[in-house]
Amino acid sequence: MSLEMLLVIAFGGAFLTYLLGKLSPVLRDILAVLLTLVILAIVALFYGRTGESSFMNFLGFNLSLRINTLSWLFAIAVATLGSLSTIFSLSYMKGKERLDFYYLMMLIVNASMLGIVFSGDLISFYVFWEIMSWGTFLLISYNRGPALAAGLKYIVMSIVGSTAYLLGMFSLYASYSTFNIADIASRISTASPGYLLSVLVLFSITFGIKNALVPLHTWLPDAHSEAPSPFSAVLSGILIKMGTYGFVISMYVLVGIKALSHLGHGILSFHFMLAILAAVTILVPTFIALMQDDAKRVLAWSSIAQVGYIILGIAIGTSLGFAGGMFHFLNHASFKALLFMAIGAVEYRTGTRDLNSLGGIIKKMPFTFMMTLIGALGLIGFPLTNGFVSKWLIYKTLILGKDPFLAFVALFGTWGTILYAYKILHNIFMGQLPEEYKGVEEAPFSMKFPMVILSIIIILFGILPGIPLKVINVIGVSLGFKSLAVNIWGIASDTGALNTINIFSAILVSWIVVWLIFKAAPTSLRVEQDNNYAAGSYVPTGRYLYTANFYAPVYRIIKPYVIDVVDIFYMALAGAVRTLCDWTRRMYTGELGSYVMYIMLFLAVLITMRLGFNIW
Amino acid sequence: MKLAEFIISPILAFIIGIFLMGLSRRIMARIHRRYGPPLMQPVIDLVKLFSQRTVSHGPIFDIGVILSLAGTIALILFIPFGGMCPLEASGGLLVILYIMLFAPLGLALSGGEGANPNISIGISRKFILSLGYEVPFILIVLAVMTYYHTISAVDVVKAQSSFHWALFSLPLFLPGLAYILIIPAMLGIRPFDLASAPQEISSGPMAEYGGKYLALAEIEHAFSIFITIALFVDMFLGGSGNVVYFFLKVLVVFIIGLLINAVFPRFRTEQAVKFLWKWPSVMALAGLVIVLAI
């Protein structure tokens, strides 16, 4: 099976699904799921393959596809999340309108992401990149209303990014007269640092927008919360990681690790500047997330913050940091997709995702609670989940690299994460169950299944991190990083090793000991939620929420400092442009007379200038 | 030998923790000019609590409290203590930092299913307080790790052998003092007992606990007292290869902390956070800057 065939299947299958939807919705659903599963199987079979092949001659340029371990890792993540979110869509989207269109766009976005990671030259990369951007726009604005505004914000920023990409691409073509990434990479080492820096900055704008790096993040909170939940999972899980892929490609494949290290030194280097942006991306969005009341908005801001960790690891550019960043990309894809799906399931059953009105759903949806818990623990980076290992790698890089302030931001961000992750858990599932949700049921099977798969990945990679780390190590070595001493249980090192099996067994044994003590004591009596202790006073039941405004004292302290200044600036800019355009539009009165007058005035000015000043 | 450490160190930690709990009540009582309960009172309480029947609010109510204690016991195995450190090569101080999460998170989950308004308030306060003390705490740990250029707790102890105690070295003096200031916040004792304020919110997250739940929570608290202070002894007082010396160091630090904090009234939540983000953080930050400058 060749790469071209895979892309033909992916795109062709998407259109076939659309056409089949006109005949029978059931067959369409089946085909959509089958298609994503087939793609997943094919991508999985590509493991270990490397190679490049030209597939088309376009205006005299060879367009090519290539595969290596780096693109395989991204492709498998795309294919996995693609199939899981399609399965999740089955019941989530049931009964909604324009479903043929929804599945078409969903499959096309997945196919275009595969195209991006398998592109061997800058032109095909750009084409797939644009297909992805426009497909995403259509999906974000699927719900209309406020979603349309969110989509518009997204596509405007996306176009700015694409323009920057085109500039970078043509500047590279002007210097090397080829679009092939490998060809450019082999000849770029002689370029001047100033030129490399300008190309990198242009690409960083493109990929920074997709990756939602502060200060290019403002499209993300609206887009993530307005999109349909299964697509939010794809959006946050893998789509924004295409920016990460772009960063890796432009920094380590195109420019290369050696040339990159010559771009400035100390604090004034490309590495460090990117790392500082990443640190800001962790710090501020974490605390904005803390103050949100819409569960999906919390997760959206959290996505920005977690992307900060990924870029921080990659920007630092040591083998340990790179491994941490890449691993965190995989982990974020798993736990954030899981969380979006779980919130989607809650919304599907209760009709709301407002953290100030839900509560006590654990009694009705215990399974969804467990999934949310696992996702939240992964997000926090709790030991025995995959998030812990990747964050550990990033912290260690920063501490031993003598960057304790970046390490402080990363660790402090994690403690902010604990607060908002627990807020989601507590405000949705814990506390008193309101009367109106007494009849809520557990999520259906097609929602449970993808969540189970993701939670298994989270725990498996947390206890046996060696499985993905070995693949990541291969990528690192191929990009010129030092090889890491990766074992199945973690990483060996003389400056502090990590052993997840030890942590796991220590906690397991302590658990068993405590559980035995617990069992030996007299059994307890199960009571209802209203039967609780209030020091002699009456605890009101029913519509009385104790979880609303959960961290009020913190809000009061941080509110004056945590403002999205960037968004305010962009919106003011957009407003100014609109005013200017409105003002310009007044010129067009619609009367022929005024247009003739403009022409005459212009000619008069020209003649006056020619006669009076004699400038040309 | 190594295998024995896995059993001995938690048991010793438990005994020391329970002893310190009993002692603290005695010392507090003397400061208040009372006679105070016997030294064995915590043990008597535990026996009583374990024999009582109580109520449960659901599976997470049970699992949370077990998770909280299990995590704390596992944590002991990562801390160098009297020449023992059963799990030394398993991630070092960074893992310790994270396993310290098990206890509050477990109690919060457990309490959450209790559906008592006091619990929600208590949990919210507990997490806010932890956000408060984690700022100086992370800075302190980072200063130590950067100064000794390792993330392993055992290596930090080794570097301080033969009385090169970090507390009396120039760069780490301020972080050491900052740690002493945040110990009561980490333990949730006065003046930082806002999360479990018994008079205000009926012990907060523990409002629904009785019998074995309360007993497990008390044991967890005893362990936490030991761990918090043992970490200070390891990072700033050079640890010790000898269990008796180690215990004496822990005892001295504990009594100093107790004397300072026995006379303070309770902070409000915002006051606590503002205090923690001000003095201890500034001191720890200054230490970190000095470490980097050297």
C-alpha cells in the first residue's frame, strides 16, 4: 500500500460517505466508521517504513509524499483520534441536521491532516494545510449563531498564518529553487543566520497561530467551545498539534539542530525566545481557564496552556526536552480528547455544560465520572498517568539546564491545572444532585467505547512510558539529538532516573495494605445525599448550589491581573479597520455625478502637481 | 536489607508522626495553661474510631480516603530517612512533589461525594491554600535542586554530609527560612487551618467522616506531619544516616514550628494566600536568584 493510495482512500471515502448519506443515513454512519478504521489499520501497518515518492508534476515542480518515524507518529495520532471521534459522533450527532455535510467535513479534515504529515514538499504541505483550515472553519461554524463568529475569527487568523507561510515558502524557493523539504534541508546550512531567522519567524507565525501560542491564540477559546464536542476533541487533540508538527519540521528538519544553535546565544536566541513565549502560554491561560464557568471553555484555555508545555520542551532543544515535548503532544491528544468527549457526554444527557448549575451527576453517570477523572489526572500529570512522565521530562530538562524560572512557571502552571481540573470534576459530578437531573442516564455505548480506549492509553503510557518513548527516541536520533537511555519503565540517568514501575508498585502495595485495614474495620452504612452532618443546623436540599463560583477568593485576587490583553488588542484593531472601511464606503454614493467628480478632482491634482512642483 | 526498609520506614514514620501529634496537643495545652491529654491520646482515639460503625456516601467516598492514605504511605518510600530510602532511583524530588498530591486529591474526591455544603467550601479553601503554599514551596525545591544540580533527594542529602548543611549556606539560607514559614500551611494547622476550620465549616472536607474514615484521615495527617518535616531535614539539615539523629532533628524543627504557630489566630483565605505569595515567596525567590548568580 502506497501513501498515494492512502490519501486517495481517505479523500475518496469522504465524498463517497457524503453521497451514500443521500441514500441511507445508517449506511453512511457505517461507512464513515469503517473508513476511519481502515485508515487507522493502514497507518499502523506503515510503522517503521521510510521513503519518499513523487506523485505529481505540477507546473514543473515535483510534488512528493514521504514517510518517516516523525510523520508516522503524528499520522497514527490523527488516525486514532479520527476513528474515535467518528464513533463518538454516532450518538452525539444523532438527530442533528446536515449530517452528510458534517461527516464529509470531519473525514476531509482527517484526510488533510494525514496529507500534511506525509507531505514531502512545501507546496503539497500548503495545499493540505489550506484544506484543513477551511474544513475546520466549516465545522467550527456548524452550529451557526455564535459559532459563526468563532469560525470567522479562526479563519481570519488562519489566513494571516497562510500568508506568512507563503512568504516563507517563496523566499526559500527564491534561494534554493526547489520546494522539496529534504533538498532545502541539505543545502540550508550555508545560509546566513539572519536569513534563517526571518524564515523561522515567518513559519512560527503560521504554526504559532494553529498551535495557539500566545500572542496568536485568540481564536481558540471561542472555536473550541462552539464546535460540536466530537470535533472539539479532534480540534484540541490533534488539529492544533499540526502547528507542533510544523514547528518540528521548520526547526529541526528544515533548518536543522546545528544551524539552529547558531541563531543567537544565551537569552537572545531563537530557542530561548520561543521558550519564553511558551512559558507565557502556560502561565496566563492556566489562570484564565481557572476563571471560566463553561466546562468546554475551561478545557479550551487549558489546551492553550498545555500547548505551552509541548512548545517549551521542543524549544529548549535538548534530547530530553524534545522527548518530553513530543511525548506531551501524544498525551495531550489522549487526555484532552477524552475530556472533551466526557463533557460532550454530560452535555448530551443533561443539555448543559455550565459549571455553576450542574452537580452530583456521579450518582447517575458513574462511568463518565471515572473517564473524566482519568482524563483530569492525566491533565494534571498525576503519577501513573502519561501526563506525569512527559511533564517530568520537561521539568528535569529545565532544572538541569539551569532554567529554574521556566521550571517554576511549568510547575506553578501545573498547580493551577489542579485547581481547574478539580473544579470540572467537582462542579459537574460532586456535591448535591439537583432535582432536575434526577432522571439523567449513563452515556450510550458509542460514547463509552472511545472514552475507554483513550483512558486505557492514558494509563498504559503512564505505567509503561517506554512504549511511546522508544519511538520518540528514534525520531530524536534521526533529527540529530543524543540518544536517550529509554527503558520500558522510563529513563535511566545519572542525574536522577525515573522508574514508573516502582511508583506503580509502591502505590499498589500501599493501596492493598490500607484497603485491608479498611475492610477489617466494621462495615459502614450507605446513606442518601440529604442525610448529612451540619453541626445541628438544617442543610437545605434542592436548588441551592454550593459549588457556584468555586474559587471565589482566588478570583478576587487574580482578576485584575488575568486579562486577555491580546484579544482586546486584536478586537480593537478589527474594530478600527471596520470603522475605516465604513468611512471609506461613504465615498460610493451610487450617483454617477460624484464618481465623475472624483475622476476630475484626481486629474486636477495630477495636473497641479505636474505644473506647480515639476516632480516627474 | 533493602526489602526490610520497605516495611521499616513506613512503620517508623507512623510511630514518629503519631508521637508528634500527641506531643503537639500536650505542648499546645501547656501554652494555653491547660493540663492536656495524655501522650497516647491519638492512639486511643484511633482504636476507638476503628471500632465504631459509621456511614458512607458511596464508592468514591471510600476509595478517596483509601487513595489519600495509600499515596502518603507510598510517599514515605521516596524520602531519604535515617540512611533508608527504599525507592531512591525512581524520579527524585519531582516525584515527591507530585505524590504529595495524592492526599489532598483523595480527600477532596471522597468528600465530594459526601454532598455536604461544608465539604465543598472546605475543598475549595484547601485547593486555594495549596495554590498559595505551592508557590514558595516550588521555588524552595527548585533552589535546592539547582544548587546541587540534581533532582535526586538522596544526592541532595549526600551533598550536605559532614555538616555542610544547606540551611547554613549562603544561597539556601533564605529558602530554608521560607520553608519553616510554610510548614503550618502545608500541614493545614493554625494559623492556616482554614480548610478544616472546625468552628466554621465543621472540619470542611472531613465533615461527613466518622469511625474508620476519620481514623484513616488522622493516620494520613500523622504521616504528613512526618513527611513535611522530614523533607525539610533532608533538604536543609543534611538528613542523617542514623534514625535517632534524624528523629531528633525532626523533633527540634517540629517544636520550633509549634511554638511559633500556637499563638496565632486563623487567617482568612485571601489573607493566607496573600501572605504565602508575599514573604515566603520573596525569600525563596531571593534564594533562587542567589543560587543562579553564584
